[in-house]
Amino acid sequence: MNARELKAQMILKGVNADQLCKAVKISKAALSRKTNGHSLFTQGEICAIRDALDLTDQQVLSIFFDREVS
């Protein structure tokens, strides 16, 4: 999980944490746990984030399947 890249994309697209949580249907606490590596995003959540931020397939891979830990 590349949390920095996710946050960068949120800023670029003008989406704040509250808006992303609403789009993904998760709490801010859940988003925090997931971006900090304490739990994993589900497939459905990744798809919802992709749609909310209009991410390319390459960006999705870079954010969610990066070998670096946030």
C-alpha cells in the first residue's frame, strides 16, 4: 500500500478523506487503518476508490500493490 501516492491522487483530484470515505462506504477510522497497513482494502473498496479518483490501472497497481509499506 502506497499511502503517499493515494493521498497525492486525492489532492490532485480535489477529494478529501470524508468524500472518499463516503464514496467507498467506509468510516474514516477504517480508511486510516487501511492506509496505515493495519488492514487491507477489499476488491470492492479498491474499485470504488479507482472510480472516485478516476485512476488508471497503472495507478491502481502503484497504489495498492506496491511492495513498499506506508
